[in-house]
Amino acid sequence: MALLATLLATVLCLSSQIKAQLVVGFYNSRCPRTESIIGEEVLKAFLKDKGIAPGLVRAHFHDCFVRGCDGSLFIDSTPTNVAEKDGPPNGITLRGLEVVDNAKARLEAECKGVVSCADILAYAARDSVVITGGRGWGVPAGRRDGRISRAAETIDIPGPFQNLDQITQAFAKKNMTLDEMIALSGAHTIGRSHCTSFSNRLYDFSPANSQDPSLDRFLAALLKIQCPQGPQGDVDPNLVVPMNRSPALFENSYYRDILAHRVVLTSDQTLITSPESLSEVREYAFNEREWQEDFADAMVKMSQIEVLTGTAGEIRSNCRKLFSFLIGPFCLIELLSFHIARRRRSIMASNKLSFILSTFILVVYQCVIPLNAQLQVGFYNGVCDFVESMIKEEVRDAFILDRGVAAGLVRMHFHDCFVRGCDGSVLIDSTPSNQAEKDAPANNPSLRGFEVIDDAKSRLEFLCPGIVSCADILAYAARDSVEITGGPGYDVPAGRRDGRISSSREASANLPSPALGVNQLIQAFANKGLRPDEMVTLSGAHTIGRSHCISFSNRLFNFNTTTTQDPSMDPSYAAQLAQQCPQGSISNPNLVVPMDPSTPTVMDTCYYDNILANRGLFTSDQTLLTNPSTANQVIQNAQNPLLWENKFADAMVRMGQIGVLTGDAGEIRANCRVINN
């Protein structure tokens, strides 16, 4: 018995010395569905109340700034202790705690005592950013839950009345820089604020000015209507206003509003009171991608403030209540690579009422959209509000399982647009009497990603039957695929309708071949209204994805009558490809190689570097150097990645409008693979 006790004490001592670190994929083996379950709960809550998303982001921030990211924010007050959630910065302003409760209940049923409340909140905050249109990130996990929650300690949370120096100091105490503070402040682009958080700017700013002179006078007038003073000069603490003109969309207009003096909180407007902070605000106002990236990085850093790991803290079974005993230490912590189980459908059943409402919406929608409608950004706003976020979720989930899906969706959009225009005809299945586009040699077996469109369509048909076209889903999915691989985001004009004709012969006649020369490529793109520089820019999509060996094997073994190997190909690269695609096996559909060997899943300008090094995979790639104008474009894109990204986004928007059907032309397919009866 003494020996056993000594052994146990030794194990406890050793385990207490192990300082486990947070890692992405922490629950992969112990509770594989952790992230998908939390994502489902966030989505369900968001569909009922869009304000849940900013509420969860704010809850994570408030949790981390008091005793670190330990879930102490959830603990209920007791007769002997007022907890954080009832402190002045929280109280009635906190939202979304029930989402964490619901996720916790499901996770306890599936993996009892494994997933901490602190980690659930970190995941839920990330999902809330993504569902409102922001950039996602891998969440390092492994936090344990704290056992202390005191309202008095909420003094550490930066307040809405603070000036720049005070906010900077508050973040510095948590080891966050000025730049990170400004990036994280951008979360105020979503959500709402209670009038009492800024009413001093309207009625009681200073002895010299009742109204804050830095507040735009038109916004001030509007806010006074929304937040009127009572007879005693007070303002109703239950009154709220949106923080931003697009309070459910995660984008950078917050920073433009600061520059225009149209933000509600003192702590927001103060960000332009120093040259350094003003410079950051301006940068984010005009470079959304940079802000989204910096925000994601700052959230990861913030989520690691003073975390409890290893044997510290506990894993609460109920996020609102402490355990009555301490959980023993982990003896083994598994460090695995990032992998998220595919999201289950959050909505599995319909009812008669939802069908009636959806039918009514469809009738109204068809009455108010003019017959000659053109494509426009935000086409589905007010009719099917969750179109883009749902499609983005499907792309993200598929990409996590198979990174090649992103390149497949970009290519599919291109192949759709070049045959009968961007009408979704590439999605139609063949029938006994017709061979469709997808089965043309240029597409089969190389096209990928059909199931992503199918999954998105089925979800959208449930919520908004007959509203969202397959052609638009593909256009959004292509954009999301570019972005998820590190490329530029861009607004997608929508309003396409679906075509009813799909012919493999037309695909063969219209799709540019990988064996084309530069003049043939220029003509093929010109036939679709695209310029030579846009052709070179769009060719940069070959920086991601893979190719079947048969698409370039002639360059290795049968180039022409005098040369078996293409002399324009780097010999070492040719030798490498010949090993990957041995002669005699090139027709094997399973033989594929990456289009860009160095970064095949990253949207970058390595494609152009490869061409300049004579390592372009296709004839149609390397041929871009044989024309002075296109060669100059290749050099320019290789040397200026930011310029290429901007041009690529513009060219994708232009290509996405080739030969579109709008108004009453075409149809809205119920199933993207089959035309309507």
C-alpha cells in the first residue's frame, strides 16, 4: 500500500511539472466531434438571433481579460459571491451563454468530462466570426476551467469611455500590442451597444460641450432619437443601437466609420488621436484582407492569455457551476494535426408552416425582382440572408477534409462560364439521350467539388426553396475557395439563373486546352470578352490544384517529330515529372501531380515564378513567355503579388458575368444535377 501511494505521488508530481500547451486539434482523438457540435449550436442560435454572434465574440473577450481564458465568465453568482457575469461591464449586456450551455450538454453526453467550457467559448467565438463573413482560424485548445469568478475583477475589462492611453495600457497588461488592440477593436463591426455606453457623448460630454464635438452631427441627431433622455436626464438602460450600419456582417467598415467620426463609443473614436493608431485605422479601412488576417492572429494570441492547462483548474460538467472536487491530472496529452469532423446538417426536418412561409417568400421575391435584373452584390439580402455564410461553411468543411476541393471549385466555375456562360450547366448530369458538359474529356474525370455544391444547395433549398441558383452557389464557392487558400476575397455580384442545356460537344469546343499556344489562348479568352492581361491573370489559378499526367505527357515523351521532350521545360523538372508519370501509365486516371510543386494548396504567385524558371506544367502555361506582352504580365505578377491579387479578384468578377441568364431567363434548379420538370 505504501509503495502504491509513493508511486501515485510520483506520477502526480511528474504530471504537475508538465506544462501542457494549447494545440490545434486537441480533441481530435478524445472527442472528435467537438468542433462540429459547437459549430452546429452556433449556427442554430444565429439563425434565430443574429445578435448571438457578436455576443459570443464579446463573451470570449470578457472572459480572457479577467483571470485569463478560463471560462470563469460562465460561473453563476452565489449568496456569498457576485460573479463576473454580474459585474458592471457584463450584466444585462452579455449574450450567447445559452449557446455554450447547449454545446456543453451535448458534449458531456458524448464525451463526459473531456471538453472545457473555456475551449467551447473559444471555438464558438471563432465560429461566430466565420458565420458573419469573417476569416476563420485554427483554434489552439486544451484550456481548463477556472474555479474563481469575482465581479470586482471585471475592472480589468477596457471600458467604452476610455481614451487611447487607457485602452493601450489595458491591453498591454495582457501582453497585447497597440496594433493587436486596434485589430481586435474591429469586432465592433458587428453587434449592438446599450445607449448608456455612449449617452455621455450626446448629453453630458464636458462642462464646455454637452455633445462630443468629435461625433458626426448627423449621427448624433439620429442617436438622440434612438436614445432619448428621460425627464430626469437619464437614458433607458435597456435601449440598444447597432454598432455599425451592417451589424451582422464582419467587414472593415468599422474603420471607415471611425475616419468619418461615425462610431458610437469613445473608445472607438479615440483610435485616431495618435499618429500611430491613426495610421493603423487607415490601413485597415482600405485593406480588409490585411485586417481579417491580423484579427485572426490577434484572436489566437488573446485566447491564450493566462490559460490553465495540464492539472490546473478543472473540466466543469456544467459551465455555470464549480465542481465539488478537483479533477485528476491528464497523464497523456495527444498532440495531433488540425482536422475537423464534417459538419452535420444543422437542420434536418421541415414542417408545414415553414413550407407555407417559404412559398410566400418565393412568390413575393418573384414579384419584386424585375425581369431584366442585372447581377448585383448582396442580391439575396432580405430574401435569403444566409446564402454566403452557408456556402462558405460547406467550402470550409470540405476543404478541411480534402484541400484539393478548393482548386476543383475554382476550375469548375471557369469551366462553367466558358460554356454557355455562367449558368450552372456544368453541374447537370448526363442522361441516356444526352452527354452533359461534366462528362466531356476536358472535365471527366478531372472536375472536383460537385458534392460541395449539392450540400450547399440542399441546405439553401430547405431554408429558401426556389431562391438561390446553382450558378450563384458555384460563383460564391469559387470565391470562398480562393480566399480559403490564401488568395484575395472579393464581392460576388449575384442574380444568375440556371441554364437548361448542357452539352459535352460544346464543352470540348469552348474550353481552352492545356496544349494551346499563346495566340490560341488569347483568342479563346477574347471570344468570351476577356482581355489578354485578364487571361494571364486568371491563369494564375494554376498555382493551386493538381493535373492528370495525360494533360502534359506529350511534353515529356512525344513533343514533336524532332524532339521527344519539350526543350522549353527545365530538364530537372522534366525528369521529376517522368518519374511521377512513367511512360505507358499516363492514361491512368489516378496518376496526378501538383500544378505548383512548392505550394500546391496556397494561392500565391509561385505559378509565375515557375514559368520564369521554365517549370510551367502545361504548354498553355509556358507559352505565356512567347509573347512580349504576356511575358511582361508574367514578370509583373511574379514581382508584385499584391498587384496580381487585385487583378485576379477583378478578373474573376468579370469572368463570373460571362453570358449570364437573369430576370425570367433560365430557371432556379431545385437539384443542381437535374433540370426542373
